Amino acid sequence: MSAPNRKGGANDFTEGILLFIVMGLLAAVLGGTWAAAHWGSSLAGLPEPPNHPAVLVSGLVKGEIPWPLESTLVATGMVVLLLLIAIPITVMAVRRSGKRARVDKAASYLGRGKSLAAFSERGARATAERLGVTGSPGITVGRVVATGQKFIQPWEDLSLDIWGPRTGKTTSRVIPAILDAPGAVVSTSNKRDVIDGTRGVRDKVAPVWVFDPQKIAQGEPDWWWNPLSYVTDEEKAFKLTQHFAVGSRLPGAKADAYFDPKAEDILSSYFLAAALGGLSIIEVYLWVTEQVSREPIEILKDHGYELQYRGLESTLKLADKQRDGIFGTAEKMIQCLKSRNTLRWVAPQNGATVASDPRPQFDPVAFARSRETIYILSKEGAGSAAPLTTALTVAIAEAMEERAERSGGRLDSPAVFALDELANVVRWAALPDQFSHYGSKGLIVMGILQSWSQGVELWGEANMRKIWSAANIKVYGGGVAEDGFLRALSDLIGDYSYTNHSVSSGKNGRSRSRQEGKERIFDVSNLAELDRGRAVVLASGAPATLVKTLPWYTGPHKEAVEASLTAHSPRKETDEPALTGQVQA
């Protein structure tokens, strides 16, 4: 829990305001009387009245000092002028207060000023200069409600966002992050809105790729990616298998203690054999469904992978019921390969081989050296291409990590991974273990979930807590109704302290008492009903902060995004040209 904020109570505040009003009125009356008396007397040709306000007021009351008509006119003019100034200011203040969100009153108890120096525009720019990054100082999270200063995510901090549906995460977080990225961008989503709004901007920087195996953006595969190009040894083969195993598993489903590990073992050996033999991933599916093929065994044997080929031989010798269960589980893991549209993106077409397919082949290693952008799309549920979208995302991340290590430990220019719909599109099981060190290597990961439970379904409670703790910046954008998560978030935001003064009268005269208490800054209901356009930010080394979100249409890229939407959004005409997978700059 954050340290309590020390603030005065309601009575202290009320007494202070009343005293200020009284003092202000007294000063205005005395000052106005003094000016009217002097200016009026001068206009009337009378002797100048005393300068001391007390003597002047006393003489006017007693009738010893004359008050000509001119002084009345001056006083009336001053009142009219004051009203002309005060009325517009009051109207503006009322209108401004009407636009304030219900939760804005809590901003005074949260982060502001020097406590957010590292996340101010000046602080983030200093970090960017230290890292050798030019242009944007970081990813703008929002504008601090209490002070109006920008809250910026620096180019070495990773974030985890939890935003409920229809709360503005795409317009306020994903699109601005992509537009401000100084290097390569990896964007994942289950909708096409991010592509339509940003590709027109990004393709002016470098080529744009769209991986769309489920026709979400109606992209055509004029390029392809070979998942087996990732498999260079048995360890990479096992990692690829894990993506298929996790990506094909329904949320909340548990792995079978016997059949799942056995299925993963044979699938890993098949991936390795196909990669060594220069074959396509289609062959893996055929081997799994046939069950009896000895081709992968011979390939592994020829390349010296004794344990792998002997393991396959022993599986083929099992009883029919056991073997069917293992291969049936493996087939379920690669079920997405049955989709003809999906295969067009990950396998050679029209009878071509891996080496002879004329289409450009996506190379994660080359991408890691570039400022290019790739949009990776997939739907959740039955037929999801999540195993492949996960594998592609991880292949790019590992290529960038290897490049960072060869470049002195950090990428020359930070790469942004805007992972929207993280638990559905990219079911990256190992992310909690790798999350903490990506920031130091220049891989700026923005993990975005719709709820805490989504993360728990993917990673489990312990790993969800691990990635939550590892995130330098945590953003809650509202729209979540999970009592446990909101209660924990309320605890992290903390309390504020207040002091109540009371006065009582009795036979022995008046007595004053003072009581101190604490209250939550945000209780569960406040967080559940968080106003749209507001977000709570928890950053390392800083108090919780309330920010006003800044959608792309309030920023400098407004016209460019609108032009991109006009050029790429679906049109009503039936003869609209199809979107292509890659757009050259």
C-alpha cells in the first residue's frame, strides 16, 4: 500500500475558504472606496482626501469628508468593470467543472509534480537522450489530472494494461504507441482498426507487413512465413511445440498428465525433422495424421538426433489405444493447419517447395534490423490461428533479443510490441519469465488484457502476479467488474489522512477537539465505475496517478491517421481492391 497522503479535513478547508472570501471582500471594499473618493474628488475639484484608508472611511462615515457625485459614478463604473471581468470567468469555471469526471476530485491525493519527474516530458526526454533515442521521448500514457503535465512511458519501461471492453484502449494506448515508435513495431489484434488507422503513417517509415491467416483485414498472402525456419535445433522445436500446445488449448482447460506431454514430444520431433529435411509444415500434419510414417525417423537418424528418433520409434510401437490417444492429442494441437486460408500464409503454394515458392518469405532476423511494422491478426475461439500468431511474435522477439546482445546489450532503436488482446491473439506462455529483462534490451512490450482473469487463464495466478510485479508501468483504464482485482488495486492506490475539528459549547465555555482518520482514495465501486477518459497509473518509484487519456484524434497525428483510415478502411463498393499483405514504402 502506498503511504497515506496527509491532507486537512473538511472543516479546515471550509474555514480557510470563508476567511479568504471575507478578507477579499474587505480588501475590495476598502480599495474601491479609496479609489472612488480620490478620483471623484479630483474630478470635482475638491481637496484631496486622506490617504490612510482607516482615516478616509472614518471621515466619510462621520460626514467630515465630502463624497461628490463624481465619486459615485467612479464607484459604479468600477463595479460594472468588475462584473464584466467576473461573469465570463465564472461561466468558464462552471463549464470547466461540468466537464470534470466524477473521480477527478481524488487527483489531489495522488501523484503530481516532482513525484512524477521521471515520467514527465522532461524526465522521459532525458532518458531517451541517455539511450540515444531521437524524436519521441516515449509513449504518452495521458495527462495528469492534478497538474496537466503529460505522463510518459520512457523507452526502457514495460507496461501491462487492463482495460475492459469499449473503454478506449485502442484509440488512447495502442494507436498512439505505434505512431510514436522510433523503431520497428509489432502489433497484435483481433480487429482491423489498428491497421487501418496506422499503416498509412508507418509505411512512410519502412515496409509494412500484415499477417492475416483468418481474413480479418481481408489481406492476401503475397508473402509468407515458414514457421520451421525458426527451428534450428531441438530446443527451438520444443518452443514451437509449446506455442501450438498452449495456443490450441481452450481457456481454463487443463492438460492431460500423460497424453499432452507425449503429444508434445512427438510433435517437437516432427517439427525438428521437417526443418532438417527442408520440408513444409504441411508434412508435419500429414505425419501426425498418418501415425506410421518412418520418414521423420530417418531424417532425425541421418542428422544424428538419436534420442529423438528412438523416442518416435518407441511411440509407434505402443498399443493402438495408447498411440491413438497420443497422436489424437497432437492432431488437436495443430488443428489450425487444416484451414486452407491459414496454410496460404505459412506453407508453399501451388505445388512449390520451401525453396521454390516465388513469394517473399518473411525473415524475423532481417525484421529485427529494420524499422518495419508487422500487424499480426487472429481471432479467439474455434479455428483460431493463435498458435501461429504466437509463434511469429515470439520468433521476432527472440531475433531482436539476439540482435540486442550482439549490439552491446540493447537495440539501437527501441522496438514497440503493442500486444493488444494478449490472452487471445498471442498466448505467450513464457512471457512472465522474460518480461523483466526485455526493457533493458530495448524491447518495449505493452501487454494489454481485458481483465485480470484473462491473464490468470493463460499464465496461472502465480505467473500473472509475476508479470504484474515486473511491469514498470501498470495502467487500469476502467470497465472491469472483478472484485478481487479491484480490491487489490484499491489497496495499492492507498489511503488519505484527514483531520476533523469540532467546536462544542457548555457551562465551562467553548472547547475544540481534533480527530484524525483515514479513507480509501478509490474504493472498489469507484474503480469499477471509473469514468471513460480516465485511467489510473501505477509506476515504479512513483505514487499512483490519475490521468486523462489522450486519444489519437487529440494529438499531432490526427490528420495522418484520418488519411490512413480514409485510404484503408473497408468501403461499401463491391469492386474495392483487396488489401495486400505487404506495402512497400
